[in-house]
Amino acid sequence: TSPITILDIHRKYRKGKKLSMITAYDYSSARSSDNAGIDMILVGDSVGMVVMGHTTTVPVSLRDIIHHSRAVRRGTKRAYIIGDLPFGTFLSVDDAIHNAASLIQHGRCDAVKLEGGRKMVNQIKAIVDSGIPVCGHIGLTPQTASALGGYRVQGKTASAALALYQDALALQEAGCVMIVMECVPSTVASYITSRLNIPTIGIGAGSGTSGQVQVFHDMVGLFDKFTPKFSKRYAEVGKLIESVVSEYRTEVEEKVFPAESHSFSMKDDQYRNFLE
Ligand code: KIV
Ligand code: NA
């Protein structure tokens, strides 16, 4: 199985097949996702919340994403890897090109993602012109949640929905290879999807988008601060890990662990010589 390219993704999209994307931030979660046959891995700045313990994605740096995406690359054989450009790393066109190039060159990503609509077309065009595929991100954009008045559904009024549609068209026109839509009414997401000729990847955008993305830690039950309405908790891995570690602690205290099978021996005569 050879690595998935952007052509494979667009081919699957044109066939009307749904695209799957999940976040991953390290070797083992990337490996699990890749083995599970996921199409795309997003090294999201959600790493700041679910791995680093920050309350927002704002503190995440380019170095953080590069550090994590290098690990993701080592755990990935097939999936297409997209790296998030963090808050403040694409304010100017120059910054955008330079930092996107770093995510590709040092972070070993296949593409970059950046948040924002029409206002970002200059940055997006410049990155695309430098030969780097760009994934857009509209609707709820967590990096600017403060300006949006919190983590809330976007595009709920007729005028807001129209603005979202215009943003999507502008991103497509600017050369984005796909667009993430976060927290928008399903009807609006479906409409926009039907009007575009690039895939939309939804999170909290209903089932009418071209694909879905979920945050790994939310899905497996590894993040306990809150579960967003748009994420489905398929397992309680955090609880499982807690019980495993607790069992280990008990076995250490009760001298059940380690057993002989976990231990090393030496020849008796060698040990006798050692004691002399
Ligand atoms: O950082 C992230 O996990 C994301 C997805 C929610 C799209 O941007
Ligand atoms: Na993100």
C-alpha cells in the first residue's frame, strides 16, 4: 500500500465516497489511525488542549506542531498528513509562506491547514503558489474563538450562512484542496458542500459534508475536561488506562509484580564468585 496523495483524496471525493480524517499527535496514535485505514491525519493545534493541557489552542507554537508531526510521520505509512498552522503564524503573507514551508520541510507534513475565510486569501494563495497544498478551516475557528464570542455554532442566521458560503467560495478560488467546516448547521454545510468542487470535511457540520474529522482524544475517551456535542466517544480509554495503572501500583505494593518472567538471572557460580 503506497501513501495516499491529494489525487487519491480528490478521486475518492469525486466518486462520492466519504473521507475520514482524525487528529493524531504522536507515533502510536498515528500508527493506530494508519492501521485502521484512515484517509488523513491532522496534526491539529488541539494538541495544546488534549495533550499539553492548555485551555485554548492559542499557546501552541509552530515548534510544537513540528515536534508532534515528526512523530506522526514516523508512525504513518499510508495516511495523508496535514499540519495545523498555529495562532499568529500566518498573520502576514511572508510569515505564512515561511511557516507553511517549515511544516512541510521540518514537520514532514503533506499539507497545511489554516483558520479563516476571505481575509486569508492572500496568505492561502501565496502558500499554494509556493507549491504547498492548503486545507481551509471556516465556521468555528478556535484560534479566534475570543473574537467570535466563545466556542459557538457559526452560520446560524441567513446573513451568517451567506458569509460562510462566500468564505468557502473564496477559499476554493484561492486554491485550497479541501475545507474543514466546524460547528455549522447541517443544512448550511450540506448546501456549501453541494456548491463546491473541493471536499468539505465536517466536525459538528452534519453528515452532508464530503468527510468527517474528529479529535482522537475525544473519540477514544482520553480527554476528560469536556466532550463537545459534535464528538462521539467510542470508548473510555482514559478509564481503562487508569485501571491498568492502578492494578500495576497494587501489584508493586503487594510484590506480585515483577514476576520471574519479567526478571533476569545469572549463573549460580558467577553469583557465588561475585559474593566472595
Ligand atoms: O486542531 C484540531 O483538532 C482541528 C480540528 C478540530 C479540525 O483543527
Ligand atoms: Na486546529
